[in-house]
Amino acid sequence: MKILTTILLIFCLHNIVVSQKENSELTDQVLAVKLIDNNNDTITFKSLLLQNSGKFVYIDFWASWCATCISELKYSNLLDDHFADSTIVFLYLSSDTEQQSWQKIVIKQSSPQKHYRILTEDKYLMQNFFNIKSIPHSVVLDRNHNLLIKKTKYASHSKAENEILEIINKE
């Protein structure tokens, strides 16, 4: 029984490591996802990442109807402000379908220019790729914009700042 348990554990750990490697590079479909900014202009996810070349990217997935998301935005904005001059950039991607509901929240944020709405037809592609089961959900991309962390701590978590420091100090 002990041997069977050990084999099962090794198999599970192997699958976790393999799946993390398989998902680390963003797919062409994910890079082609269309985002809408606060001025109602459209940009692809790839173009947005190219604007932040050489930087780590912290992506906060949220929606205006999610009370926890709105609460977390406050803490995420504090982290964003704290790391403003570092090698990490914060981006906020919303799954809202209605521009007005989304904009009411965005205009209250310290960096509304970092907020984007995912086009409805691309929303599920992003959710599936980033394995988003619930929101808020945050991920980190490395300097080459490969998936580095699939799920970060909530921005309000006492160790969130340390998690980001570890990321940017590794390289």
C-alpha cells in the first residue's frame, strides 16, 4: 500500500510539473485576445505586452460585479504604486461585458490607463488558459512574458509584497 501511494504521489507531482511547463508560454490565441481600454480603443494582448517589454507583468483579473475584486483593487493599486519604479508592471483585465459598469470602477482607480476589458468572445479563452476558476485571480508573467506564477496571493495578503519582491529580485 505504501508503494502504491508513493507511485501515485510521484505521478501526480510529475503531471503538475509537466502541466506547468506546457502552459508557461502564451499561445498565439491568447496573444491575439482583444482588449478595450478606457477610451474604448481596442488593443491586442500581445501589443499590450510589447509595450512592457523586458518587465515582469502582474495581471489582476477582476469584474465590476465582484465585491471581493473591488476590495482587492485597492490593495493591488497600493502594490502598483509601491513598485512603480521597479521591473514589474501591473495590468488589470476585466471580464465585464458592459462598458458603463466597468468604467464606473476604473475611473476611481489610481491608474485607469492600466485597466482593460476583455472582449466577450475572448473571455473564456483567457479563463481557460490562465486556469481562472474564480475572481479575483492574479498571475505573473516573467520578463519574456511567459507564465511564471499561475496564481498569486491576494494583494491584501500580508505576504503579497514579499512574493513580488522575490520575483523581481530573482533576476
